Amino acid sequence: MTESDPQRALVRLEADDEADAEELDLLARRLRAELGELDVDVLAVVPAGDLPPGAKAADPVTVGSLMVAFSAAGGVFPGLVETLREWLGRQAGKHKIKVTIDGDTVELERATSAERQQLIDAFVQRHG
């Protein structure tokens, strides 16, 4: 990743209601691996408070959350959003991904192609 004009996006995976904590963890790991192939830095989100000694699990929101740092130049953000959209399309469940930049959030889920594209285009215009 280049250092010019760095941006950060909080990417939060929300698994469908039938997914348990183990499945959410697996989905988050797969998403993180796929995002790792892009020109971005992907960091797991650490819970706000310290976990007690020996604690193994975090809350589901934290498990499915990633901080993605990327260059504002070079069209990286549109590629990130497209990767998230494609990843969602390949999943069996009705999962959602929320992307938040500077308090502005877009929710990606299964919708018609035209609906998704309109929403993504508007969000990318504001942040790309």
C-alpha cells in the first residue's frame, strides 16, 4: 500500500441469523484473506476493553469487523467495494457488509444489480 492520502474504512460483516459464532469467524477469516490480496492493509478490530486473562472470544460485532487502510489515490476504494460485493455474491447465506468511512456508512447485501450499483456509485463518489 502506498502512504499518500491514507484512508481507513471499518468493514463489518453481519452474518445471517442462522450463522453461529464459529461460522462468523470462518466467514470473517475468508473475507480478510480475500481483502489481503488487494493493495490495502487489513487489521482485525480489537475489542474496546481488555479481555480477561484466558478469554478466547470476542463479541460477534468485533469478530466480523476489520479495519482496512488504503490509499485514497489510484482507485483503490472502488476496487475494495467491488471485491466486497463479489464476495457477498459468492456466499450461500444472506449476509451483509457495512462499510463506514468518516461516519458515513453503506450497507451491502443481496439486492438487484441496479440497486447495488446506484448505492455503490454514490458512496464511491463521496469517498473514492
